[in-house]
Amino acid sequence: MTLERALAHTARACTALGALALAVMMFATNYDVVARSLFRAPLYGAVDIVEMMVLCSAFLGLPEICLRDEQIRVDIVDSFVPPQVIAALKVLALLATILFLGILAANVTHPMVDSWRFGDIKPDTGFPTYPLYALTLFTLIASIAATAVVLIRTFRGKDAS
């Protein structure tokens, strides 16, 4: 199995887990509202659960978005500049994306280590916070790898899909 295929499988698995996180978040919110209204028994830790699932659903989708090169774009200049300029701008944007994701990853590392070292937990559920930082770091690294694959494809003249 090539590295690119392994990355594609990893990105797909992340997306599936992100969808699962979204479902858990929706279920927890709905259950909390219904249980609070009908039985006066809200779901304990609903806010913590929703916070964690929002983080998971947002970051777990990132590697596949980067691998498919499906980020949101504004194509203002595309209609009045030559194709060579558009290609150069795409390469520049991919490099900027790798740099930005790298900065994010570097800035997640220290809080993750501190969270592990000091035993930080979510207030209501007692869930440790370092796995959330680790998940974020993992998805950022996977997104950097996926963006690098797209950059290589761009230099080879292949489609991103």
C-alpha cells in the first residue's frame, strides 16, 4: 500500500469519525432538551459532550478536505489573469496552508503536554483534555501530509481528486 493510499484511508476514517461525533453531538443536545423539558432531568455533562464533539467533528473532517483540495476559495482574479498566474497562486496557497497548519500544530503541542502533565479535565464529565489536544495535533499533521500530496500532484500536473 502506498503512502498516498494509506493517507486516503486515514482521511476517510477521520471523516467517518467526524460524522459519528456530529451524530453524538446532535443526540446529546436533543436528549438534553427533551429530558430537561419533560422530566426535569437534563443530561449531566451535555455542555462538555457538545464541546468535545464540535472539536472532533471540525478537526476530523480537515484531512479529507485537504486531500481532496476542497477548501473554500474566492476566485476573484481567476477571470482576468493568465493560467500560469493561477497555477502559481495555487502553489503559493498550498505552501501557505502547510505553513499555517504547521504553526497550529506547533501551538497545540505545548498545551497538550501541559494538559497531560497537570491532569486537566473537563469540568462536568471529568474527561481528560489531553486526548482532545492529541486528536487535534493528529488531524493537523494528517492535513499537512494531505496538503503536501496535493502540492506534489499540482507539480506533476495531476488532478487533486
